[in-house]
Amino acid sequence: MSMSLGQAFVVDNRPGAGGNIGTAAAAHAAPDGYTLLMSTSGPLAANKALYKDLPYDPLKDLAPIGLFATLPNVIVINSKLPPKSLRELIDYAKGHPRELNYGTVGVGSSQHLAAAYFEQLTGTELTHVPYRNIAAYTPDFIAGQVPLGFQLLPNVLGLIKSGDARPLAVACRRRTGWKWSVDHDERATPGS
């Protein structure tokens, strides 16, 4: 962006509270055109319904500029666990209700909403473990303490490439063409 706009950029990551901390900082910054927020759907849409006292109003305090990227959620499982397909994951989760932990970057994040939707569609019961950020989640995923994820692809691509994570499904409308294969079977979950 610096090269394109001829302007220096300072990255100020402020994770936490489902993205509310960083979003509030941007929303309350001087309206001088020098603060840009790059965010996911949680702080801009879902959190308004999920948090009682949101410290900003996404519709009044922020002005949208454009869509930067579309990132699919990928269902990944620790490679040491038995499921090798989405159908096997559903069966495994049904056989181990509330025993399968999944990590997210917070309540209301796209990861959390994807997991809740998965539970609703499949009749499974999982245990949500919210983290402050993806860096805190990753070691617990590798160790097998939180062996399931409904993560944005960039969050787990390294884990997939290293073999620590097995991708089981991707939430996107078209086949991806990625070198690793995932379940695209529309019959894998009812209603999908």
C-alpha cells in the first residue's frame, strides 16, 4: 500500500475482545484520513449483536472504503486425530459430545460463527475455546489440546503445509484448485 499510495503506513495490531479493541481504536482515531482499519466481519457486523456495550458503532463511526480480500474458512483437525473426512469428523464428534475442543479468535468471529453453524447443521456438540489471537491458539492446536479449527485459510496454511493440520472442508462456492484436497461433497452435511 505504501508504494501504491506514496504514503508510509504503520501497522498497529490490537487484538482482543473479538476484534473490538482494535476496531474501537480506529473508530475513535482523529478523522483525518490517516487511520485505516482492516477488519473481518466480526467487529463490523456480528459483534453489534453479540456484545452488550460495544465501544463503537460500526455504521456511524466507520466509513467503508472497499473489500480487501475474501478468505474462506477451512475446517482443520489435528493430524493425530482419526477423522480423515468431514463425514468422519461428524461421526467422531457425535461419538464424543462436548469432548472435541475448537479454537477461535473470539466470540462472534467468523470462526466461531462457522463452528456454531456446523454444530447446528450436524447435530454435534463441540466445546468453544476463544483465544486472544491466532498465535495463542496455534501451539494448543499442535499439542492436541484444541485439535479442531474453523479457521481462515491464512491462519492455518502453515499448519497444513507442515502436516500438523489436516484440512477436511473449505467454505467456498467453487473448487479451490489447492494442492491439498478437501471435502467438497455437498451431501457431507445436511442442508449445505
